[in-house]
Amino acid sequence: MSTMIEITRRKPGFKLPEQHAGLRLSSHAPLTALGSTRQPCPRCNHSRLYFCPECFFPFCPTPKVILPVNVEVMVHPHEKLPKSTGAHAAILGGNISMSRVEDHPVYDPETTMVLYPGEGALTARELLEIGQLPQRVVVIDSSWNKSNGVLIREPVGKLRRIKLETSVSAFWRFKTTRCDDEVLNKGCSTIEAIFFLCREIHMAGGEKECHCFDNLLWYFDFFHKKVLENHT
């Protein structure tokens, strides 16, 4: 059944995109068992639902995914973590770290790249062909319109770029009309970007299919279903 339903009055005509097909996910039973009652985070005591996006503390057992590359999610100073999917990555990814620009992180430009399209950016497949796959990838966690504010600052701005081949989003939050056509059609959430990146790195060597990283979308899929339920 199609999930193309209108979900907001702020942007008439915007419809919930279809969820990514063929995902092999762990059961959502632990999340369902939590119900819809908020509870205090045992670390910060703020009232949360399902997990704490500030402490990256899950309220139930979760799957854990080991990525083919270390990932650092660089959060924009004005990004609100409760609305970001970057927190999903911090909880579910075994080798994912979170930072902010003001933390002044230090990167080795020989082994670290930033995930961002544009001039000079190469795909995982192209990087494998020249033997330059990175050991670490920085993923900017912000709206598209704010992302350049992170990209132009050191040390991120001096990193080489890796880009995605595929980035069709199933995100329920619409993009503004200030984005160009490429972003409107191909832009995706932070957790989706990490998922696509891992899958493309894994498949760059010739794999025909990959489900190793599907559980990165464990929370994403659960919330996608919630949005669908609330609008049908």
C-alpha cells in the first residue's frame, strides 16, 4: 500500500515518502513495549520518549551496528538534537561519535573526509578504485541551508569530500523551497546519509546486496510507521 499521504499544512502537496524497501530490521517490540509515556532520563533527568537525544541513552535494548568506517557526526551549533536523527546514529552505531564545531575537533586530512557533494567530491566506488577510502568520515548534522556554515570552518573545510551515489529520502520532515532542485530531490536525513554511506562503501567492492547496516534505520523506521499511523 502506498504511503504517499499529505502530512502537513505548512507545505501543501508534501507527501510522506515511501519507506526504504527491503529493510531487514530487528523487532520493534522493545520500543512498542515502552508505550507512549515519557520518562525521565537517568542521566540528565529530562523527560524523554524512547531515548534521550542529549545523553544518547536508550530506554530499551537496541540493535548495535558496526560501520565499515568511523563516523563523526558534526552537529551545527543551532541544531536541536531532539529533532535530529543524528542521535539515532550515536545510539545505534558502534563506531560513531558526536561533536560540535565549538569542540574544535582535530582531524588527519590524510585519513578523514567530509560527506558533502560538490566540486571534487568522489563516491566510495571511485575512492576504492584509487585506493583512497577514508578511515573516518565527518557527517554534518544540520539543515541544508545551515550546513555551509559548518563546511567553511576549520578543520572541516580543509577535508576532502566523499559523496553519495544514492540518497532518495523517506524522511517525514519536508525541505524548504530555498533548497535547489538537487537537494529537494536527493537530500536526506543524517541517519539516512550514514546508512547510504556505509552501504555504498561495503558494496564498492562488488557486493550485489547489503543488509549489514539496515538497523541504523531501526528508530527511523519505527517513527516513519508512527507518522503513517497518525495520518491515516
